[in-house]
Amino acid sequence: MKRLLLACTLTVALSGCASRIATSDSPYEIAFRWEHSISDYVRSRPLVWGGTVYVGADDNALHALEAGQGEEIWSYLTEDNITSSPVVVGDTLCFGSWDGNVYALNPTSGELRWSYPTGGWVSGSPAAGEDIVYIGSHDHFFYALWAADGVLMWRTRTMGPISGGVALDDTAVYFGSMDNYVYALDRIDGSLRWRTRTRGDILGAPTVVEGTVYVGSCDHHVYALDASTGEVRWVKDVGAAVETTPAVVGNTLYVGTNGGELLALSTRNGARSWAFQAEAIIRSSPVIWRDLVIFGSDDHNAYALDRKTGEEVWKYTTAKAIVAAPTVSGDALYFCSSDQPGPYGVLKQVHAFSLAER
């Protein structure tokens, strides 16, 4: 039986932390708000909904934090790590756990509404559309569940574990598998529309924009596929495995690599516009805020770059790797790190900053 933990852990919001921020001459200001400590490291992307920040952690719990000050409201304990970023469908909060279950909670109280067992780890993040939750599992199956009660709508088998997230358009659901394929399934019945093979595992979610599916593979390539047919439009060799989900704005695609590069590529043909070199691999998928591209790295830093030039605008250093994508909500930036509490002090894994023009 899962149990609900109502707890309050230490939250610190000190202006002195601003000394850890490096800025350049930029029209934007990114200012420290608060940090929050969890008892283990955090590898899930924050969700912000209704004034609450939701994050899963390797302490096996999903944590609900007050968005303004970072105080913990509640936490819900599962039986294994949570790297899945939750989604809200109607008034239900859904996410997966490495214990093999998909969970649905009341987002206000954290009370369990339902859980659905799969046959493997559920490490990737769900997507939601029209009261249906779409999510993959390491048991090789991709699931569509009714958000209201967790009843199975359909499931479709692939040939490998599904560890990453999901993209949707009006009629199809797109995801990658560790069988090296990108899949497109019908959202209504789960039937296969197409699958396109790469030469490596696909660990990140695809991005679908205006009829094109963009996805990275561990075969060191980024692919642009026709969303209707799966036909390859272009392939770009980026020199290292890609675990991140591409971000697309206008005619530019932004993606991080295990070579430590954040790349800006043309959506038309994959041509490189610029590259930024971090000091370690980039598993944190980039997000866009105005003219900035924001992401984290295993080098312990969160970065903001000018998305037109790749110039570093801002950097914030944590104690350990930043694995998950950051989240921008309104005028606030949230990201998580894999800091672990140790004998030399309390480390913070959830970080919040304000975003503004100067």
C-alpha cells in the first residue's frame, strides 16, 4: 500500500546565493528566488500547475512545492525512483515510477486516485490529450490509459524498452524505443502508422512541428521525419549520442549532445548555425524563453545562451549534474539537480529563478 507523506523539508531562500550567478551584458535578468532540499537527487523535469511545482526524485517520492517560496505541501511515496515528469489531465496528476506503475493523484492533496501496473520501469514522461494519458514502459509496451480511472484504452508492443517521453499531434502519438525505431501510432486505437529505424537507442522524446518529427538518436544523428509517412527528410551527424528532446523555434532546432555541445541547426536541412561547448555531456533538453535557450549539463551548470548567436548570457553552478530539462512558467525558471546530501552541509536539488527584462 502506498502512503501519503505530509512533510515539510528545509527550504532556503537567501539573497546571498546570487554570488553563484554569472551574467553578461544582456537585456534579460535572471535572479535567484529559492532552492529546496530533497533527501535524494532529482532527475525529473518540474511541472508547474496551479501555483505548485511538482517534481519526482530518487527518494521514490513525488513532491509538491509551493511555487512562490518553495515550501513543501505534500509528497507521495512510490516504491522506486521517479524520473517521469508529471502531467495534469483535467484535475488529475499523472506520472510513472520505476516500480512499474503509472500513478494518478489529486494534485491538491496528493491522494491516490488510481494506479496502473506495467511490466517494467516507467522512466519516461507521459503526454496527455482528450482525457487520455499516453506513456511508455521498459516492458516494451506503449500505453493509452483513461485519465479518469486508469482503465486501459489500448497498448501496442515495440521490440525494446521505452525510456523516453512522448509527442502528440491531432491524430498521432510519437515516441522512440531502445529497439532503435521511431514510432507513430494512431491516438484512437494504437495501430501502427509507421516506424522509422535509426542506428541507435532513442532515449529522448521527439518534437513535432508543422508536419515534421525531429528526434535525436544514440547513433550520433538528429533526424527530421515526415509526420505522415515517417520518410526521412534529412539526417544530421552531430558527432555524439543525443539523449535530449529538440526544441524548435521558427527555422531553428536546438539540441544537446553527449559530446557536451548545444547545437543550433536549420530545420530545413540540418545545417549548423552555431555550437556551444559545455564541460560535460548535455542530457538536459533545452527550453526557449524569448531570445534565450536554457538547459543544464552534467558539468553542474545551468546555462542561458543567446539563441541567435550561442553566446553565453548566464550560468548558475549547482553541486552535481543537471539531467532533466528546465521549466519556464510565466516569469519564473525552475530546474533540478542531482545533488546528494552529504556530511558537509545540506544540498539543494530544486532551484527557482525569476525571469525579467532589464
